[in-house]
Amino acid sequence: MPEPGRGHHNIQVETIKPKNASVTLKRLWNYLSVHKLKLLTVLLLVIIAAALTLVGPYLIGKAIDDYITPHDFKGLFKLLIVLITAYALTSLFTWMQNYNMMKIAQITVRDLRKDAFDKLQVLPVSFFDTRSHGDVMSRLTNDIDLINNALNTSLTQIFSSIITLIGTISLMLWLSPLLTLISMITVPLMFITTRLITKNTKHYFSEQQKALGSLNGFIEEDISGQKVVKAFVHEQEEVKRFENTNAELRDVGIKAQIYSGVMGPLMNVLNNIGFAVVAGAGGWLAVQHVITVGTIAIFINYTKQFTRPLNELANQINTIQSAIASAERLFEIMDEIPEPDDAPDAVELTNVNGDVEFKNVYFSYKPGEPTLKDVNFHALPGQTIALVGPTGAGKTTIVNLLTRFYDIDSGNIFVDGYDIKHITRNSLRSSLGIALQDTYLFSESVLDNIRYGRLNASDEEVKAAARMANAEPFILSLPDGYNTVLSEDATDLSQGQRQLLAIARAILADPAILILDEATSNVDTRTEQHIQEAMLKLMEGRTSFVIAHRLSTIRQADNILVINDGRIIEHGNHVELLKQHGFYYNLYMSQFANIKKLDGTVAER
Ligand code: ADP
């Protein structure tokens, strides 16, 4: 999807219409109404500034009639000073109005951002699992930006345009209804031309946006897929395909620019025709002594002032509409249902032993499609439980339920004999340590990334944890050691190194119950050994659930839960399960025994 608003033009490609503008406006008003007094000041400043812009041309007219024609230069000088003061004051008030509105906008947008971000923190995991991160991000950044823009400029401009428009027409009518009518002749002409041109411009800009989107996509794919392109020697084909897309963009780009380029000059011509008509008709009326020469000057200025707010209004209404649609998208997030509160009788879990029991647990992500069916097991404190089974069997789901990322449909989960529905979420999660293979690392120093496990840990404690996790050797080899700042999502670390950091984090957190997810991707044998050792140290004295992929881990487990299609179909230790000659036996034979045959020596991955 191309980003809206990208490119070097200020014509909106398409205005996204809000669904329920009045409700959204009311909610926005809740944020704005805190600044009622300031808003009133702004409104007042807008009125004053708009009134002052009307005074200028009027004074020029007066200068001609009262001082220039009768050769009263002293009076003219006095009026000149008044005129300069009026223009200076206009600038001052315009600046004051912008300054105040900008402040209101910034505060409002800060409040919106804060509320939206606070909301994100209380939303359940299911919210993030079911939504594209890009979409959520765009609501909190782009949409808020659009709201900011609208508040910053559009609001005052709309006020000011309306006031100027009404003021100008009233003054013109008061001075000469006939000349007012004559000066309006070009307005419908302008209106029709603008509409005709913008219709075409919008079409070609939207085409241009689409072409730009495909070009961007093409380049992005080409860069990400360079290895594939090179490996298959498809460089020439890529260049040809790129040329096509590129040419398409050129064609629509030229058309879009031609249409939008015509607009300015054409409007100028129409404006000037308007001036000529006013000047001609005005001159004739002056000769007939119906109006004065000064009035002609006033009118020529006013006709100029009169078309500007008309154009501005048309533009600003688009901006405001998009901003309301943006606010709607933002409020949608704020209206999401947060994680339910803890039960009123929920207990704080302290001094956790690590006894975990699942009893007749049923769970479905989507109603009617059970993911887990009648899951039962009991893990005693300190035991290691291996979760084994094909991809999509439900291993991760069991973890998601224990952490209460999702709540079960029926059955019970007990920790130390308490049903987890009656334990506060925070104390439950604090007693659990999670080291998943794709652990998120923040773009902060290694030290702080490990410290995420326990925020009040001292540097020494962090380093001790890293040593226990066998992570210190590789950390010290980084450019700044522990102080090395990781790149975004730590793409500069290998999978194995990231896992070592995850383990260090969990060691520091020192939880009673541990959830581990063994890396599926291949790491080199040395790192592998390091991870294995670190994991064993970490698991000591804790109840550990391991989503296991390595034979050595599975062998050492006190209990292996073999999961298939949402059910525990077999359980027991390695030897017991092999004896059964069932699912586990076959899994073992297909996954692990083959490797033994292939390299002849090592049976373990
Ligand atoms: P495993 O960890 O054993 O590979 P999972 O527990 O991740 O399997 O998934 C079990 C099933 O639930 C799969 O069919 C998967 O597609 C589905 N599933 C996993 N997470 C979600 C989710 N957030 N929403 C809907 N379905 C999901």
C-alpha cells in the first residue's frame, strides 16, 4: 500500500470520509474543551486579524478619495501611519493566534498519544495477535499527525476564511451592490474550472500514487530478494520489469503534473479578468458619479481577498475530513476491550513452589474451533516438562494459557493449588519466566536488555546472570562489550546469541516457573552447547516447561507431553514412551533416528 500523502504535491488523492463524524467530533471536543479559555482567545484573535485585513483596503480607498484627490498630503501621511499600524497589528494577531493554536494542538495531540499508548499496555495479547502491527503503528503515528495538522492550521484557517468571506461581502454590498454583483461574475466560472481540473488531477494523482506504490514494492522486493535474483541470474529480467513500472510512473506523473500545473495560471487569468471587469465597470460607474475612484480601489483589493478564502475553505475541508477519519481510527483502538480486571477475590502469589496443574482444559482461539481439547497434566515443583509434537499441535497455546495471555473456555489451571483465575495477573506473570526463541530485544545496550528481566538489578547482578547464561564471551567480543547498543530487533546478533541473552534475562528474573522455547533454527555446535548448558543451569530447581526440539532436552525431561491436534495423546519419560511404540516412537524415529544414520556418529541435533 502506498502511503497517502507521499510525493511532492498537496492535492489529496482521496479524502477518506469519516463514518460517524459527529460522534468523533464530540470525543475530540472532550480533549479540546480543556482549553476552552485559550480557544476563545484564539477565536477572538482570529476575528480581530480578519477584521484588520478588511480595514487595509478600505483605508486605501479612503486615502484616494479623501486625501490624494484633494491633495491633502498631511492627512495622507496620518492615514499612512494608521495603515501601517493596521498591517502590523494584523501580523501580530495572526502570529498570536497561530502560537496559541499551535500550543493547544500540541497539548491535545500529546494527550491523545498518551491515552492511546496507555491503552496499548492494557490490551490483551489477542489484540496484537490478530492485528497487523503496521496498522496499529500507523494509527498512533500517521493518524495522530494528521489530527495535529488539522488542529494546527485548518481550524484557524477555516474560522478566518469564513469571517473574511462574510466581512468582505458585507462591506462590498454596503459600498456598492451593483459592483458587488459585477465582481461576482467570474466566481461561478472559477468554481466550474476548479472542479473540472481537480477531478482530473485527483484521478491522475491517484494513478501516480498506485504506480509509485508498485514501484516501491518492486524495489523493496528486489533488495530483499537480491540473493535469489543473483543466484538465478535474473538481473536482466529484473531491469526490464523495472523499466516497465518506471515508465508507467513517468506517464501518469507527467499527466498529473500537467493538470495540476494548469490550475495556477488559469486561476490567475480568471482573477485578472475579474479585476479587469471590476476596473472597467467601476471606472464607468465612477464617471457616472455612482461611486468614487477610491471605491474601485477597495473593490479590486476585496475581489482578491474574496477568492482566497474560498479556495482555502475547499482545501481545509478535505484536511478536516481526513483528520476526523484519523481520529475515528485512533478512537477505535481506545475503544478496544482491555484485559478484564482481576477477580475481586484474586490473591497475590508469593513464595511460589511451582506446582502446575491443567485439569480438563478446553480452549479455542475462534469460537467453535477448539485448539486444545481436554488437556490434563500435573507438574510437580522442580520438574522439567517437555512439550513435543508437530507444528500447530498446540504447544505454544498451552504456554499462552499458563501466562493468561488467553483465558481458557472451560476446565481449570492451578498454580500452587490456586486456580489462576483467582490469582492477580501481575503476581502470576511475575512468578513465570519466559525465554522464547524469538525473544524481543530492544534497541538499547546489552546490559539494559538483560536487565529487562529484573529492572532493579545492579550491573554486577546483570553480569553474573550473563556469565551463568554463557553469554559473557560473546558479549565481551562486541564493540562496546556490555554497553553495545543493539540494532533494532538485534538483527546484528545470531539466533543463538539472542537466545543466550534471553536465557540471561530469565536467570536474572529468577522465576519459580520457567517457560522455554528451544530454537528450531540451526546454530553452530559450540553455541548449541553453550545454550544447552545455560538452559540446564537455568532449569535447576524450577518447574520448567520446554517446547523442545532437541533430543537431549527431551531425554532429560521428567515428563514428556506428546501433543497432537490439541490433545495430549501420550505422556511419560523418554524410555517409557519409546516402549509404547506409539506416536512418540514414530516421531523419534522420523526426526532423530535418521540423523544418526546420516552422519553415523551424533544422534542429537
Ligand atoms: P505449536 O506451538 O504446537 O506449533 P500453536 O499452539 O502455536 O502450535 O498453534 C495451535 C493452533 O492454533 C494452530 O492451528 C494455530 O494455527 C492456531 N493458533 C495459534 N495462535 C493463534 C491465534 N493467535 N489465533 C488463532 N489461532 C491461533
